Amino acid sequence: MRTSSKHGVVRLSVAMGLSFALAVAPLPTVAFAASSTQIQAELDAAYSRLNEITEQSQQKFFELEDAQAQLEDTHVKMGQIEDEIAVKEGELVIARDYLSKCMADGYKSQVDFVSFVLGSTSFEDFASRIYYANKVASHQTDAIHEVLDIEAELEEQQAQLAEQQTVQEQLLSDAQQRYEEIMALQRDQQDYVNGLSAEVQAAIEEERRAAEEEAARLQAAAEAEAARMQAAAEEQARQASAQQASEETAQQEQEATQQEQQESTQQASEETTQQEQTVQEEQQEQTVQEETQQPEPEPEPESGPEPEDEDDSTSSSTSTYVPDYGSGVYAAIEYAKSQIGVSYSWAGDAIANQEFDCSGLVWWSFNQAGIYIPRGQRMANGRDNSMIGWCLDGGGWTTDQSQLQAGDLMFWGSSVDYTTHVALCIGGGLMIHSSYEGVGIDSVYYDSGSFVGGGPIV
């Protein structure tokens, strides 16, 4: 998705560059039009090929994740088989000890019955000796046979899983190699696209320069014609202005005579009015002096601004480094953050400060915080023995990334029964996970196939 966004920005930049060139150079292009058109067609084809390669790289990434998930399932199954074999071997030891005791009780001679029992070369030989000693019931021998059959079956399953693990490890290696090859091809194609983009811009720039030169030539010719027409218009305007000036002079002389007559009449009227106004003002002044004037109260002194309180508070910040983050869900988040930058584990290991696969990081972080959860994330491990099973049964399951809370687990894949990736939500629309780039923080809308859902595991 990020690659597609980058391609969109590149295509938008080219389109904007073309639009700008057409806006500033509207004149027809000449010698360079065919060249830029051809280069643009080649660029469009290169973009199409780049998009195909990008889709292929995304598919190879999903195949790589699927191979890793299958290898993880095999590791879990091998551990379960080994545990079952250990249990059956314990049952076999108990059964053999019991049969040996039966023989010892049956024979009262000086025979070393323990040596007799352990001296058998196979279980068939062992059962035969017991049978011919005629001291053990046949149902006891059948029970031992059943234990040995189960043990043999488990060993066969273990061998098959070991062979399956070898095949899956090879498939994982092949998938990783194909992913790296397609990514290298994508980088080469991107370089090729970038080179073509530069050629398109250069061709457009050359066309723009030629268009500007042609526009300048036409502009110079238009300016010369405009100057000629302007001179003719100015001469006509000068002649018209001279005639108008003569007419205006005669009119101004007539208006001046009329104005003088009006001013003389107006001045005589103003003098009469001024005399009358002077008499009225003298009468008003005498009246005012006779009236008793009350003293005006003195204004009260204005109060000054009160002094502001001084802020004697001080703030200080202290920070302490806590090596042990304690226990609980938020402590698990801090433990996960402490591993940022640690590389991805192709072998499915969970080793602090060294390597983690996706489920290993989540499992290790919760264990460090005192919360013990299943090691495997997939439903193939069993609903009661998988991270997704616990989340589905714990309540709070959601398929909306915006509803996730800090401490929730997040799963990607084709369905809840088949998931390929797990991460830990840390709040604020972010999550932490171990991807093929190592342990890091990404958006909860991280693109790793289809988002299945998420929720609290405890």
C-alpha cells in the first residue's frame, strides 16, 4: 500500500508538471512534441509494469508469511508429540517394573529376574520370556503391547513432522529468496520510471523554452504595431484636446464674470448676518455672567491598580529510569518497546535483544510482565492453546481497528481459523510487532493481508 501511494504521488507530480507546462505555454509546440509524447507513452508503460511488479511483491510477501506460519505450527506440533512420547515412555517403565516384580514373586529360585527381564533384545523377546515363565496374565502383556504401539506411532509421527519441518524450512528459504528477487526487480523498475520521469520533464522544459521564444517574437511584433497605433491615437487626441481647450477658455471667462457678481452679493449678505450674530452673542454672555454658578465637586482620586500576586510556584520534572517495568498489560507493552530494533527471527525463536518472530515478541512481553499466554498465535494449535482462541473467548473481540485498546492483540490472515501475523496494540492508533524489518511500531491500519480482528487476551 505504501508503494502504491508513492506511485500515485509520482504520477500526480508528472500530471501537475504537464498541466503547468500547458498553462504557461499555450502556443502550439513544434519539433519537440513528438519526442515528449513518445517518452510519456514509454513512461506510462513503465508505470504499468511497476504496478504489476508491486502486486507480485505483495503476493510474495504473503507467501513468505504463510510459510513462516506453517513452520511455526510444525514446531508446536513437534513439541506436543515429544511431550506425549515422554509420558508413554514413563508408562512403559512402570509397566516393565511391574512385570519384573511379578516374575520375581513367581520364581523362588536363585535366578536374577531383573537381569532376566532386561536381557531381552526386543519387546517380543521380553513378552515371550514372561509368557513362557507363565507368571503374568495375558492382559498385562497386551497392555505393554499397547503402550509400545502408541510409542512407536508417536515416534513415527515425530519422524514425519521432522521431515515436514525440513521441507517447510526449504519452502521458507525459497519464499524468502523469491521475495528478495521481486523486491530487487521492483527497485530496478522504480529507478527506470524515475529516469523516464526526468526525461519527460526535460522534454517539456525544452518545448516550453521554444514556445516562450516564439511568444516573445510575436509579442515584439504586436508591441510595435501597438506603438504605431498609439502614436496615431495620441495625435488625434492632441487635436481634439486643443479644440476642447479653446472652448473651455471661453466658457471659463463667462463663468468667472458670473462668479464675481455672485460673490459680491453673497459678501454683502454675510456682513449683515455677522453683525446680527455679534449682538446676540453679547446679550447671551451678559446673561451667563449674572447667573450664580455652583462649584463642581472635586473628582474622587482614582484608585491605582492593585499589585499582582507573585507566582512563587515552581515546577520541576524528574525522570527516572526503571529497568523492571513491573507486571500487567501496560508493563507488557513497555517490555515490547524495549525490544525495538531487534531483528526478525526466521527460525521462529523468541530471544531477548537478539531475535523475535511475531508471536514470539507478544508471548515474551506478556511472560516478562507475569502474564502467561500460549506460545502459538494460530487456531491450528487448538482454541485453548492459541492466542487467537483466548482472545475470541475472552470477550471484547472487534474487527474495527479504531475500537482497539492498549494491550489488545491484533491478527491478520484469511480468517480466524487461518491467521498469519499477530501484533500488540499500544494505544493512540499504534501497535508494535515483529515484521520482516524487525521489531518496530506501525499504525493499527498496517497492511499485512486482511485484518481479521483483535481484542484483549487477558
